[in-house]
Amino acid sequence: MSFSLAITSDNLLKIVQPLLEVCNVVVPVLLAIVGALGAIWCITLGVKYAQASDPQEHEKAKESLKNSIIGFVLIFVLLISLQIGLGVFSNWWEGYAY
């Protein structure tokens, strides 16, 4: 019984191509969802910040707002980096010589 683990270009293409297609569809959807949720959450925290009457509540709301903005910016940067990386990988994959 012969068992070969050799990966041919056709086999690899069958694996990589669907993954690239799925990622190209999912990443923009994730960007939209994260953007919408981030906007809603930041507005909610902004309202809490504006309504805080106690100085401790005011500082707590300010820290929460600052941390959520930093978190959402990091998520956006990572998703955009993934989108750029997928484009680079896709171009590399299409130009790869076997």
C-alpha cells in the first residue's frame, strides 16, 4: 500500500483558494459589525460620562470611554492589517511558481 503526502499545486490550490474567498467576504463584514458596535458602545459610555455627577463616577466613566476607544481602534487596526495581509498573500499566491 502506497501512501503519498506530497502536496501538489492543484491540491494546495483547492485548500488555499476557498480560504482566501471566505476571508475576503468575512473581514469587511467584521469591520462593519465592529464599527457599528463600537459606535453604539462609545455613545453609551459618552452619555454615562456626561451624566456622571459624582467625581468618582466621572473618572470611572472617562476611563471606560478611553479604554473602549483604544480597544476598538486596536480591533480596527488588526482587521485592516488582516485585509491588507490577505491581499499581499493572494498576490504572492497567484504569482508563485511551482
